[in-house]
Amino acid sequence: MRMTEETALLLSLDTLDDLGADDPGFDRGFAALHRVILDHLTREELDEFPILRCYVPVQRLYGMTGELNDVQAMAAA
């Protein structure tokens, strides 16, 4: 479910990027995207992170954070 949400968020972000900040619908679209992102992050924090904290050692969680940052940096390049 979260992956579907994340894909939809990325598509919305691409749409806003295509519109450009000068488009009349940009502010409304940005506000809607902001709300959806906050909802998504809240659900992750409440639903997924507690499970990870119970079953994954802290050092591994830190390692996963580094790996995620590396993947995001490669994707942005």
C-alpha cells in the first residue's frame, strides 16, 4: 500500500514540476500534495516504524538509512 502511495506522490510531484510555479493551479496542487505527504508520513510513523523498531536492531536501522540516502542520491544524479 505504501509503495502505491509513494508512486502516486512522485507522479503528483512530476505533474507540479511540469506545470511550473507560475501556473494558476500550482498553489492548489502543491497544498494538496503537502497534505497527502503529511498523511503518508504519519501512517508510516504510526504503522511501520514501530514494527521495524521491534524487530530490527538499531545499528541495522542506521545502516538502512544510509543505504536509502545512497539510493536517493544515485536516483537524483
